Amino acid sequence: MFVGNYTVLLNTTLSVTCPFTPGNPPETRFTWFHGNTSTIGSQQNLSLSSVKLSNEGYYKCRVNSTMDPTGCATQEAYTETTFYVDVQCE
């Protein structure tokens, strides 16, 4: 999945929706990362208000789902998308 890169002005708001197609089972978990280590959200939408220069960089949204079929082993699946946020001064 690719959501595109974003250019945003300093001190404005950036909202990003992690794209996914609901499936069966419908239980889905969202995890947002800034860089490789920071978990910064757990909903489908990420909103950064009053954007700072430190918000610039690569972001990743990971969508996890778990299937627990009767008589079979639990299966975990995920997909992720990465994008870049470029913060600019006015």
C-alpha cells in the first residue's frame, strides 16, 4: 500500500488515513511508527496538530489481523505502508 508523501507547513495540522480493505475476520489493529522505534498511534487515522520540525521524517502504518480458524492454528497477517512527511517553514 502507498499513501503518498506529504508536504506540510510548520504549525499546521496533518491528517493521514491508513488505507486497508476490511476482511474476515473484521478485527484489525493499527500501529503507527515515526522512524523505526516510536509507536505514535493505534487508530486508522493519525492526526498531527501544530506540526513541528521534529515531525519530519518517515512514517509507517502497520495493519494487523488475526484469524483463529476452528481446528487450525491461529494465523497472523499484516500489511504496512511507508510515507515521508516534509515539514516546511512559511
